[in-house]
Amino acid sequence: MHKKYIELFKELARATAVAAEQVMEYDKEKDDQEAFKHAEQMRDNFEALYNKMNDDYQLTKTDATNLLIGIMVQLSQTQDRIDTLRKAIAGYQTDLIPKLQEIVDKAEDDEAAAKMGNEKFIIENNE
């Protein structure tokens, strides 16, 4: 196996261990001991996988299964971040930029800008 793939798999194992650690923190806050134990086991498994990977590492079926799980976890988290960023971009483009641009273009002074801001930046129906 090429060293670049070993490095990639090490990074994947490390990132998945970190993700499991974050889930552990969440589970601890929610006082969910069962979920905490599962996340802790996942973290420990991925840390062990990371630690066993060296220059002469040989992939096993169990490791391939764990790496596949890790990739799926990372893919899901990345997709969630992309979705969040897309929503933010859409909000900037359709809401904030047009409103701020109109204030910049039309307000003659700070008082007018404040008045326009109070009119434009409201949330109706407690949304």
C-alpha cells in the first residue's frame, strides 16, 4: 500500500476519533450514558487504528470496515457543514446584502440608516 494512502487513512482515523470525542461531550451534557459509552468505544477504536498504522501497515478486513465507517461519518459531517454554509450564503445573498446595500445607497446620514435598519431588520411572527 502506498504511503500516501496510509497517511490518508491515519488522518481519517484521527478525524473520526475527534468526531467521536465531540459526540462524547454532547452525550455527557445530555447525561446519556449508553450513547457516551458507544462514542467512547468508537473513539478508542479509531485511536487504536491510528496508532497501529506505520510505514509497513497492512490493511485488514476489520480495518477496512472501520475506515469505511469513518469515511461515512466524515462524509455526513462534511455534508452537514456544506448545507449550513449554503444556507448562510443564500441568506447573505437574498436578505442581508440587499438590505444593507439599500441602506448604504439611500441613507443620507446615520439617523436615516438607523431608521431604515429598524424597518428592514425585523422578524415577523416570532420566526
